Amino acid sequence: MSREAWRVAEEIRAGADPSRHVEEVLERIERWEGAVKAFISLDLPEALRERAERLERKIRKGERVGKLAGLLVSVKDNICTSWLPTTAGSRMLEGYVSPYNATAVERVLQEDAIIVGKTNLDEFAMGSTTELSAFWPTRNPWDLERVPGGSSGGSAASLAYGGADLSLGSDTGGSARLPAAYTATVGLKPTYGLVSRYGLIPYGNSLEQISPMARSVRDVALLLEVIGGWDPKDATALRVERPRLDPSPAEPRALRLCLVKEMVEGAEEPIEKLFWNTIHKLSSEGAQLEELSIPLLSKALPAYYTIAFAEASSNLARYAGIFYPTKGSSGSWEKYVGEARARGFGREVKRRILMGVYALSEGFRDEFYVAATKVRRAIRDEVLKVVKRCVIAAQASPILPPKIGERLDDPLKLYYMDMYTVIANLAGVPALVQPLGFSQGLPIGIQWMAGPLEESKLISLGLLVEELTGIKGAMAE
Ligand code: GLN
């Protein structure tokens, strides 16, 4: 079953039975889900079978059949669906069912995909391991003692064990890419504004994008083609057509890769080794390399976290025990709201609200929030200059997937894991993470970054790298 998703969809469009594919995926879920716990909610098997039958009838009648025909898609549980609950991994929203679908969900359904369920995440997408979910940690299918990365860890894990063909994740500071690196899957954070955020529960609005995830580069491209492009329901959506991505690998001799010191150095030894092997291979095939340094990037993590916390503190103000499931009991307004929040929010979310409010408060605003936005602007300018002339080759994670519980004693240990990924969010540029190989059975990924709306460059480079590594569609067994 490790065929690529685009191929499965083509076979179904050509007449293969979609019900058979649903049964294959249900078998994988049956076998793995108990141990991995990737999903917060799963649709009923009968409902999935019924969708496959409906599609089958459509095909027989010769009606138009969509690009994702019969593919099973998992959706991160901070993306709204009208028929399955959307919790954002928080007690605050436990049992909440949205009155509408996110635009990305609508588009996936229009292309005849079948949504299999909603995947686990760190509460409100705040975290790097999926351990901060209010429900349970998700495990990494490649090593059940380890985390799958976060915050889209449930999406990545569902792909890695074959419980879905494609997944919708979200990426505010690396949440689709870090899990991709830890599970040998592919995650693409699109250019800011390319994918509608309508129906994405906001964490850091100015940074985040719904992000396609899959087991191969071509599959990620397919999903981006479906969800990308202008949406009148999102005021920050760019006025661009749906992207069309050419599925042919890059020509190495036409490639120029920039190695920015701050995005390359500082990773554990097995990661460094595989990274440089790949770069040298590309260079021996004719790619040109340029090494440079952007010293300002040492400020990327503090700038990212200051902005993300500030935006989070404003976004989470809507949870006051009124419109959403977790309520306070009676008493004064302060007591009522305080109780709802004490009950509904986890420790890390509370920490971020407090720090965000502080960074925005009178007297400290200039020193923290405003300063961070200036650093962001300067980083964006520097990155844009570089991606004008080359694709940036970067690490995805400084460390191999850690053991469950290993990094929970100090929040800084979690923040540190995002050192290479937050840069693309600050700059608003697209970034792709794909697998390079394994060290002691643990996946290692690489990250590529291009200029705004240059997703096609990332895809064709990704396809070339798949040819070099031979890794495509890997699934844990
Ligand atoms: N780990 C980062 C954070 O906690 C990024 C999360 C994300 O991309 N949603 O903010």
C-alpha cells in the first residue's frame, strides 16, 4: 500500500474500486491506532465506506471526478469541520462542533477526497512534540517511545503508519515541517496568504498557514494545488490563482543553493552528516553552492516567540466561557471567566497568554512586541535578498526525535527545537521539509526555502532529492 497518493487517485479515476482502498486504510488504522493515537476523532467506518460507494456510483455514471478521488485525508484538529468535532487539542473546546467547514476542507471535499478523521496536536498548536495535547501524546510510528514532532504530530503519525494518504496540518513556526522531519514524511509551509486560513483556529495569525502534508513530494504538491489560491473569506489571502505545480524534477546544473551558516550549523552529528552528504551529492551533479551568514538570525527564535505569544494572547481572549463548551460557574464576571480559563487551558497555553499580554502591555510594548516586529522585518528583508538568487538549504531540526517526556521539564527545550523552522514564518516564504534517511532507525529531514510564491521550485528540487535518496512513500512497518 505504499504507492503514492496521486497514483491511487489516478487508478480510482480510471475505474479501480475506491472501497478497496478505504478497506486498506481502515486495516492500517485497526493495526496501528491503538498504539500511536494519532486521531482525536475518527469518522465511523460505515460512513467512510458509504462515501467510497457514493464515489463509485459517480464514476460509473461518468460524472466529473475530482483530483483527490477516493484518497483518505486526515485533518489537524484545529481546522474546522462541520460534522466532526474540532477541539484544537484543548479541554476548552472539548466536544465543540463548528457550524462550517474550513475553506481547505471544502476544497478537499470538492475534489472527492474522503476525510478519515481529526488529528492530535499540541493544545492550540502551541508546541513541538504533540505532548502538550490536553488529551494524550501521540507516538512516533517509527519508534513508539518517541514523539512524532509537533504541533501537527497526529497528522504526521497518521501518514507514517498509513492511516491517511494526505493530511492537512498547520504551520505557525514549523508545526508541519518538524513532524515531517521526525516521521519521514513531507510537509510544506506555503507562502503566507497562498492558502486560506478561513476555518483555521488562530494561534499566530501573521505567521501561520494551513499546510499540506503527505508521504511524497508529488503528493504534497497535489494537495497544495487543491487548497491553494484566493479565498474571499480570508482577508489576508493573496489574489492569486490556484497554483499549478509541474511534477518534473529539477535539473541539478540549473540549481543554485545557498547555505546560510545559522540555518546549517548546530545540529546533532548524524543530522549534520546526512545533510552534507546530500549537499555534496547535489553539488557533484552540478548544483552551484554559495555559503553565507545572516548574523541577525540568532534573534529569530526570540522574535518569533514574542510575536507568537502576543498574537496568541489576543486570539485566546475569545475563550471566556460563553460561546465555547468549557464554562465557568456563577459569580462575578472575573470569577466566571477565570474559572472557565483555569479549567479549559493547559499550563503552556496559560504561560503564553501571560507572556503575550506582558509583551503588549503599556510600558513594555516597545521593548518587546515592537522590537520583535522590527527584528522580523529585518530578517524578512535579509531572507528575501538571498532567495532572489538561490534556494536556501537548511536543517529541519537540531535534534533527532526525542523520547516521550524527555524535554518537558523546561519550555525552552521545546522552543529550541524550532530554531531552523521559524525563519520561514517570520519571512512569509515557502519552505519544504522532506526525508533524507534514517539514523539508528530514526528519520532525518532536510529543509528547502524559496522566494514568495515559488512553491514550484521547492517541489521540483524535492523531486530531484527523492531520486537521489530513493526515499518516497516510506511507511512504518
Ligand atoms: N513550536 C512552535 C510554537 O510552539 C510552532 C508551533 C506551530 O507551528 N504551530 O509556537
